[in-house]
Amino acid sequence: MKSFLNNIDNRDFNEEYDHWIFDLDNTIYDFNLGLFRRVSSRMTEFIKEFFDLNEIDALTLQRDMYKKYGLTLRGLMIEKKINPEPFLEFVHDVDFSELNEDVTLKTLLRKIKGKKSIYTNATFKHAKNILKSMGIFQEFEIIFDIKDANYIAKPDPNSYHIMKKKLNLDDKNISKSIFFEDTAKNLKPARELGMSTVWIENDFNRKEADYLREYINFTGSDIKSILNNMLNFKR
């Protein structure tokens, strides 16, 4: 893995990549804000109420489904036959008041010459709320959400193949795409398809990222420092 932290790379990334694909939660905004923990807590609450479980059993079911299927909802749909819509509506009904307009990130995104997309296991509505709060919703051409993926979540390879088709990527141009993600295991299928990959460093995923280092091309502490190093190219 090559880190951007020392700003030593002299490559013109705008020339190398035509498609810039970003995960949403904990990637577009700072992982340390802990905003996604609220979504996770809402998942636990939904499972607790829907299945009439205590807190511990609800959390156990939530984690088991996540480990087995890559997305709690996917497991609940397959094994418990739940309707995804009420679940998604409930878990994404959270407060993101800490998110303010991010002028720096907006400026960096506007320096990207290629197409910019969001690829998320969440919903379009959730993505739109976050991106609008940060003032960057208009910077993205496509938001590919969990519904677009037929509720098949990253890191299931089938999700990536659906995304690939939606974004008009093929075997000829996929090498000109780059994918940003905080969850290391979600980078492996992207790299196997031929994308370049960027891991947003965080302690929660550090061991996993080290194990999967062959599938990670670049790393950095946060999206803004990474893009700053990528886009401020000097010949």
C-alpha cells in the first residue's frame, strides 16, 4: 500500500482515472464522527422490537447477519423474510446535525475531471441527506444504492457486477476507475474487477486492511488529504 501522507506522488490522477467512485458512510465524512454508530443502534432497536428480543439477542442477530451476508438487512431478508422498506426507513431516520457544508471537500471534488459516483450499501435517501448536509450532492452524477444492487451488499461480488453495468464500466475502461472505501474487505472485489482502490485508514479496519494489502493500491487518513495529494498535481 502506498500512503499519500507524505505528498510524494507525482502522478496526474486526473489523467489516469475517468471514473471516481466513492463509498458514503465513514468515507465521504470523517470516520471519527461516529455517525454510522447511530444507524447501527437503530438497526439493533428495529430488530429488538420487530422480533421481540432483548438487547443482547438483538445485537447478536444483527452481528451474525452482517458477518454472514455483508449487510444485516440482506441476512434478515434471506433468513427472516422481512420487508426491507420499513427497516431502511427506520434505521436511516437519524440526526446528522454535526455535518455542515464542507467547502474544502467541495472544491476538491470539483477538481476531478472524470465522472463521480457514490456506491453505498445504504439508500439513496440516506445518501442524499448526507451529501446535501455537506453541500456536495450536486457533485455526483450517480448514487448507486442498496436498492439499485437488488439488496445485494458489498462485498458480495454480484453487487459490484451490477454496479459496473450501471456505471457503464466494462473490461476496457474499468482500469481507468478508482474506488474509495473505509471498509477494507469491500475493496477486494473492486480490485479483482480491475479497479484501483483507496482505503480510508481507520483503526477498526486496520488488521483487515493489513491482511488484504494486496488488494489496496493507496491509503490515507481521510478523504480530503487523499484528494488534496491526488489532485494538486505539479509537473
